[in-house]
Amino acid sequence: MGFLLKVIFIIFAIFWLSRLLFAFLFKRFIGTVQKKAEELQKQQYEFYRQQQEQYRQQYEEEPAVGEVKVQTKTKQQKTFEDNTGDYIDFEEVGD
């Protein structure tokens, strides 16, 4: 009976210690993932900020006094390909 009790106690101790070890390792893993996500977010924010700064420098420059700056959008021409289909001429039919 004493031997069986020792085996049960050892098994219980192993499970209890493994649970504590797993909790510790899981917290460390989550911490490293969180740090990597924060670094990635900072990089993305820096890229976004740089893009905004480039846009401002390119398009929002203040014209000098007396200078006129006109920004226009290019018009896209409609293009039709030869393989888009056939043209059908319809006629009204009276009743």
C-alpha cells in the first residue's frame, strides 16, 4: 500500500510541476509574440508617416506669392477592344 501511495504522489507532483512550467513558458511565449507585434506596428506606423510626409512634400507645397499652381487629374480614355462583342442594330416593329 505504501508503494502505491508513493507512485500516486510522484505522478501528482509531476503533473503539478509540469502545469507550473507550462504556465511560465506560455507567458514568456506570449510576451515575445507581443513584443514582435509591437515592433511590427511601430515599423508600419513609421512607414505610414514617411509616406504622408512624402505626399505633403510633393502635393501640398505652398506656392510662392504671385505663383499659381494648378493640379489636374489626367482623363482616362475609354478603350474598346475588338473582341468585346458584336454591334446589333435594332428596329422598332409596329404592332
